[in-house]
Amino acid sequence: ITIRTPIIPDYTDTKECYNKIKEVMLTNKIKSIEILPYNAYSENYYIALGMKYPLEGTGTVSENELNQVKEYFSTQGIKAKIVS
């Protein structure tokens, strides 16, 4: 099993969130995570459906930030990969 998690600014980009993900992974003996940068392109789907986009105005995550997340999980014994 590989966990896939998006890194969304102001939602899932906190140390607390990473710790909770790590705890779930280690408890369930899951050793692999794929880190996905937040993709604002999904806003177009909401617009097309006439819906308000709940993450409107959310910024992007820098490559440096993604590398820090990868490093965090790697130091916890979890195989981490950034997926674009």
C-alpha cells in the first residue's frame, strides 16, 4: 500500500498533519508515501459545474517545501516520493 497525499497550503502543510499521517502509516505498517503538490487546476471543474470552489485563492507549494516534506517522511523510515 502506498499513501498518496496532496500538500495543500493552509490545510495539509503542517507538521501536525505530517505527524498524524506518519502515525497512521506506522501503525498500519505502511512504508511508502507519494507527495502530491496542490493543483489549482481543479478549480475549472467547479466553475464548469457552476459551483463555488472551496479552495479559491489557495497558493502553490514550492519545490523546496515539497522536498522538506519528503525529507520529513524519509527520516521517519518511510519511503517518500514527490509525484507531479
